[in-house]
Amino acid sequence: MEMDDIFLLQWIATVGARPPRNTRWHHNRLDWNEHAEQLIHERRFANEYRMSPAAHRNLLRLLDPILQRVEWNSRGSEPILVEHIMALGLRVLAGGQIADNRHIIGASRAAGYKAFDDFVDAVNSHPELDINFPKSAEEWREVNDGFKAKSSDNIMEGCVGAIDGYFQRIQTPTKKEAGNVIAYYSGHYESHGVNCQACVRSDLRFMYFGVVSPGSTNDNISYPIAAGLRSVVEDLPTGMYCVADAAYTLHENLLIPFTGSERLDGAHDSFNFYLSQLRIRVEMAFGRLTNKFRILKGCVLGSLDRVTSIVMACARLHNYIIAMDGPNDVLDEVVEGGEDPEFAIVAHPDAPLGMSYLPVVPNDEWEKFDGISYTRLAIVDYLRENGIMRPLYNLERKQREVMAAETDDDCNNIIQWDDEYISPS
């Protein structure tokens, strides 16, 4: 027997000794039409997909050209439809796991991750989903009118935006992608994260949203880094301004509350109330963002680029849903009706004062810089001259909160937060 024949017999014996491969399981894809019809009938579509059926159909129309796949891209007998990719993407952003939702596309876990990444990229690349500041005087006037409607007696009549930052938890970045890894660590939250800056309209839509800086960076430093935000605010005409909390530096076009002993002045305290009426809109926007897209409630996994893409996709979809379904969108209506309390906006366990998101906490190196705003002085003078004080109902509510905190055995978590920096009304 020749040597080649011996090798051939050895190879046949080796192959024959291997256990047979399991039969490849055929995974059926979700029947989208039947699935959607059932959810609409049960009035659960908005809970599953975070928007009304009409908004979903329009989003499908927008993303279809980007997400179209052909049959040969799929190993299954049926193509992966855009409806499948969107369904998986939205459910993962809502807080589900890719491994638990890959039955939607009826494919492998790797295909599930690919579909999710494709969905996020499609959302971030479509121009109609861009987050922009107003581009015309009429649009700015519309924003201003919205804030005036939220300000009692139109006291803060020049407001055109509310600014704040929030801390998004992420997995520990690698030294290769982050350089200074420790800069991403927040000692307060005992987690790595990023600082996100935002400016919102009165209807809670973002006019600016960006993943700006490492998580240990406070808002006062992150704000100048957000060049697109800062340049717009500083270029506002006289009398127009944005509002923020005391973690920012007072500027002619960026008004913040009075802090420390200055709050003892009646007119200053009154100003803080009226400013807070508008500034709370950005807190509400963050609350809606993180509760609607609950992937943000936990630690977002992946590289820094992927984390940024996921967070930005959530912000873009947040705007889209409000634009399509209104500020009080269908998800809130379902929740208020008590049909599904699982999706109610609830306090984050690690957030202060009952907030539903993680605000940026000033670190030990935080330093306050004094600024000046003649606009703020003019508003204070108007309040003083007309004897306008904080409304009685607000004073009574604050007194009840203080009394409740004093008698609450679990109040330590609340009292340690300084409301000069994270200021509710």
C-alpha cells in the first residue's frame, strides 16, 4: 500500500470518528403584520415600540431605503425585512437584550447584533432625524412662545432654551480608545460614564444633544467643550437667553439661579422659582428619554464610538416621537390610564430628589466662577418693584417636602444633595 493511500485511510477514519453535525434549525421570522395587528388590538403597540402605529409606519418609510436587504444576505429561506430590523432595534433600545429578541429576525446572535447596529446607524444617518437649532426668526419665535406659555405671568419672556447635562454609565473604556481612562470614572456614581449636554424646547424636544466629555467632567467645563451649543447661546440677541442650573457660569445669555446667602433676598428667591419653572423642562426631557429608552438606565456596553451612537440614536428618536405623537405622546397616555405601570416614569434608584436620570454631580475640584447678566438683574428689579414673590402653593409644597424629609428614615440619600447645583423648583 502506498503512503498516499495510508494517509487517505487515516483521514477517512478521523472524519468518521467525528460526531455528526446537528441538523440546522430553521428559525421562522416574526410575522410582522400579524404581530402589529395584535398589539394594536390590545392597545400595547406604543408600549412595545415606544411610538404610535402611525409614527412607526412613517419611521419605516424613512429608514426603508437605508435598511433594505436582499434575500441573498440572509441564510434563511426568507429575507430579513426592514420591519424585523426596526422591531429588534426599538425593543433593544427600550431595554431588551439582543439575545432575547433575535427571534424577531429568526437568525443567529451575530445577525441580531448586526441588525441592531444597522438600525442605530440608520437612525443616526437620516437627515430628517437630525437634531438642530432653529434656523429662522420665525422658528426662534415659536420656541420663545413655548417657554413664555410655561412661565407664570410671562415673567421669563425671553427664554429660548433650557440647558443641562446628565451622566450616562458605560463600561470601562480601553486605554487605546480613551487615553485617560480614569477621567471617565465618577466617584459619586462609582461607575465609568460620559457627560451628555443638551438644550431643549419647552415641548421637551432637543435642539442640541451631544456626548461631550468624560464622566468626571462637570457641566461648567463640558459646556464650553460643546462648541455648537455654546456658540449659539452666546450669539443670541439681547433679551434672549437660555436657562440652566447653578453648575454653569452666569452669562448675559445664560441665566442661572442665585445660590448661597443670595437666596435669602426675596426677589432672588422669586427669580429662582420662575427660572426653575422653565429649567425643569430639560430635566423632564432627560426623564422621558431615559425612561422611554431604558437601555440608558443601565450601563451601555461597547466601545466609546458605539456608546455615542446608541445614545444619539435614542435622542433622535426621542425628538421624532414628540414631533409625531406630541409632547404628551401615546406612551404617557397609556401609562396615565393605568394600563401598564411597568412603563411609567419612575425614579432612578441612584438619582437624587426622585429624579429619573443621573444628573452630573460636581466633583471635588469644581469651582464656581462669577459672571454677570444685566438681563437677570432686570428681571430681579421687575420682581422687586412689583412685589412678586414665590407663589404660596410652592412655598407650602416645599415646606411639606422639608417636613417629610425630616421624618423619613431613608432621607439621608436626599439631604446630602445640594439643591444649589441640582435644583428642583
